[in-house]
Amino acid sequence: MMGRQGEPERLFYRFNLERHVPANHLLRHIDSVLDLSAIRKVLAPYYATGGRPSVDPELMIRMLLVGYAFGTKSERRLCDEVHLNLAYRWFCRLGLEGDVPDHSTFSKNRHGRFRDSDLFRRLFEQVVGMCMRAGLVGGEGFAIDASVIEADASLRRKAEGQLTAWPEGQDVSRPVREYLAALDQAAATECKPTPDDDMPSGNPPSVPQVTSLTDPAAAWTSKGRSKLCFAYGTNYLIDNKLAIILDVEATPARWQAEVAATKTMLQRTKECFGLQSQRLVADTAYGSGLMIGWLMRRGIEPHVPVLDRERQTKGYFSRADFKFDEEANRFICPGGKALTSSGLVRSDGAVPYWASTTDCRACSLKPNCTSGSKRIVTRHIFEKEREHMRALKGTEAFERSTRERKKVEMLFAHLKRNLGLRRLRLRGLTGARDEFLLAATIQNLKKLVRLCANGPPRPAKSAA
């Protein structure tokens, strides 16, 4: 007999929302470890003492976590999803009759109270602290890498070079105001020495070839992509034990900015959590002499391939063909002549050694040595540290670190594939920072609840 669905006849129902959320639901596991009681204390100075009650900030944070956990970054769509989904309502403490806030509430609070109080950074650090207390962080070895995320910027609205003044007739939006303010701040502080660094700052940042009129802080790049686009780089510093993200930094998708973020994240991790890594794993992009010297001066052994272009000589003698006399501080060329230095240190940390023009002019080996009037050979101020890193390559510890570096690459794959963060929705460097922090917070929360579902993880076996 064919059945027919009829209209419900009962006038009153008893509905328990708790029963309709599965026991193994992700949000139920996250709710069991998440503590947002400190949010009101952090945000209290940013609210007025009088007036009408505002939307609960804890509700907005819970909704944002839901959106990034399930790949819903649009605030309009997020409000609709929370309104309809029972599990979302349960996690956000809305019940069946609670009103979902308007999507515009998120924008007003994000650009105001949340950003002024650095709330997303505090939330991320709180989750990292939870992972440390659960025993998920070893603290002995770190890995670092960066991945490119496309910015929400039109490819048509762009200008050649770097803009110091905004074109007339163009809208001055919030990302534009932040970008121009950052330029003014950089110009005011570019002549001041950095108190923490006792070495040259490295290669100066290159002038952008193309600047977006929509999001000028984004970099014009093809790094990791098949086409040119405006993009930001999300930089991860992870612990090698179980790939817990210890710090996140948003930068324009440029090599110099990504490498410079390494110092910021290592120093911030030490100040915030008291973690000092014994070794740092990275790829060749982080293998410059200045970075290797900076790390080793702070007791961190870099398991990084040395960034070395000394053999790219177009068929001429390489630097390996020149013998260095450490006592006399000079090089001896294949012809037996000396190359001396004036002691000048370039911005990249290299010290040039010059041959005599007279010696080179009379040398029979000059066609195999240089096409100029004299040969120049450089030696880095951290050449001993570079030699130490070359000797480490191929050892068991170095190869193990190379395998551990894949953990950070897997996190980037999870970020783009599972969380859907391939293109940013917010603009400006602050917008990119907010999105990267929320996404990394969710990644740590997922790992925390997965590894601690059946109790604390077992301690790793000690290496031989």
C-alpha cells in the first residue's frame, strides 16, 4: 500500500536540540575543549558603559569558527547556514528560537573591536597553549614554510610600479588607507637601526613592478601558480612532533617578506610560549648566509640547504678554484696572485675580494677567469656557518629533518583543499592576517580534538 505524508496534527512538540547533534560531530568535540570565557574581559575596554546591549561577541566568534571549519567564509551565507543547521545553532548557543545576527555586524566588529584588541591573535595563542598542555608540542624542532593565497583583487585595476600617491578619481578604500599609512611608517623608520640585529639587514625589498588599485598591499606574483595574480603569503611555523601550528604571519607573496617573517615568528613564539627550538627545518629559500648566521647565533641549528650560486659562473672559474688564506685574509687565484679586500660588507653579507688589474691583464688564465678588467670573488661574513651547513647535508639528522618538512606542506594542502582557503575574501594585510589566524586556529583545534579523543597521545620514542 502506498503511503502518503500528511500534515502534522500535534499542536505542541517537545524538541531537545542536544539529542539531534551526533556524538561524533566535529563541533561537539571542539565545544568540549574550547573556552571563550576570557573574550569579554579582553573586549571590555572597547565597549561603551551605557546604551543598548550589543550582540554577544562570543556568539560572533563561534559563528566565525563554524564558517572556517566548514569552508563558509561568506558572512551572508554563514548567517543563513547557522539559521538552518541544528548543529550550528547548538554550537552557537542559539537554541531553536535564537536570532542570528545580521551579516553587517561582523564587518563592524572585525574592523573595530576585534582588530583593535588583536582578538584573533589571542584566540590562536590560547588554542596553542591548550595543545601544549595536552602534550602535543615537543619544542625541540620547528619547521617553517610559506604558501601563496590569491587576494581578492581585480587583475584589471592595476598600475605599473609602486604608488606613493593615490591616483585622482580612484576610491580610497580601507585597504588603500592601510597601505599608504604603512608606507609613511616605513619611510619614518627606515633610517633607524634595528636593536635586535647585529648584522646587515640583507637585500633591500624590491620595488613592486605592478600595484593593485583594489588591494595595493598584495604582491603581483606567479609563485606556485600557473598565472600571474595578486596574492598574499601565509607563513607557518610548526612543531615537528605532531605538526601543531605555533605561529602564523601574513605577508605579501614576496620572497624577502616571507624570509623576514621567520625572525618575527621565532621571537614571538619564544616570548609568548617560552619555546626555543634546537633546530629549524626549511627549504632553500631560507638558506641565505644572513639567515643561517642569525639562527646559529641564537643556538638554533638550521637544517636548511645553503642558498649557493657560487658555481653559476657561465664557464669561468668558480670560487672553489680560489684558495682562501685565513691568516692573511686574502684569496689566491689559480694563477698564484692575491685577491685582497677593503673590509667592505655588502647588504647581503658578502665581502668582495678584488684582484689587481695589472695582474689580470698579464695573466694567461684570464679568458677562463673573467671577461672584465679584473676578477672579484666574495666571501660571506658567515662563511664558517655556511660550511657547517654544507657538512650537515646528507647526514641522518638532516635527512630526517627533510622528511619532517613535508608536515608543513600537508597543512597547506589541508588549508586549501579541506578548508577551501584558496582565495581571500577580506582585503588588505590586516584582512589577510585575520583570515590566516582563524584558519590556523581551526586546524589546531581539529588536530587537538582528533588526537585527544581517546586520551592524551602517547609520548614519542626517543631517537637513537
